[in-house]
Amino acid sequence: MSYNKRRTFSFEQLERVATILKVIAHPVRLEILEVLEAHQPLNVKEIQSHLKADVEQSMLSHHLIKMKDKKVLTSVKQGKFIYYSILEKQILGILDCMEKCSTK
């Protein structure tokens, strides 16, 4: 299959794409996106209960904060809990692409 599509990214868009790819380039972070895609919004404890990976809550919080700081996730505080959601659903297209690429 040939791909001849010419993309017209601005330099600012390329910087944003690179930032997103860097911040999600970790198995736990990719799994967080999968979990939030199916069940958002969730708090840290709820996310942890859905993960296949064994991740301590403090490390999971670190991943979530990093993803929020880089504008991959958003959060809302409700009472004593912080609930996380995916900021832009379009990012899930990366997971679709990677799923196709990883089966070959």
C-alpha cells in the first residue's frame, strides 16, 4: 500500500505532535489512555483498578500529572478526588494506528 498524502503541518503543529508522542511513549501512559477512553472520567484509584500493569498509586499519579501538564489529559476536582479525562479525543487515533502497526 502506498501513502502519497502530503501533510501540511506548521512548525508549531510539529512541535505539539512531538510533545504528545514523547509524553505518551510509555506503556503505562498508553494504557491510561485506553482506560480513560472506555471509562472516563476516573480518579487515580479507579484508573489503577482498571490497569493491567501493576503500578503504585504514587507512580500512577506522576504519570497522570505529566500527561495533564502536557495537555494530553484534563482534570476536575470534585470533593477530595481529582477526575481525569482525555483532553482531545483525536489523540486516540494514535492508538488505532499503533494497534494496526503492532500486529505485523
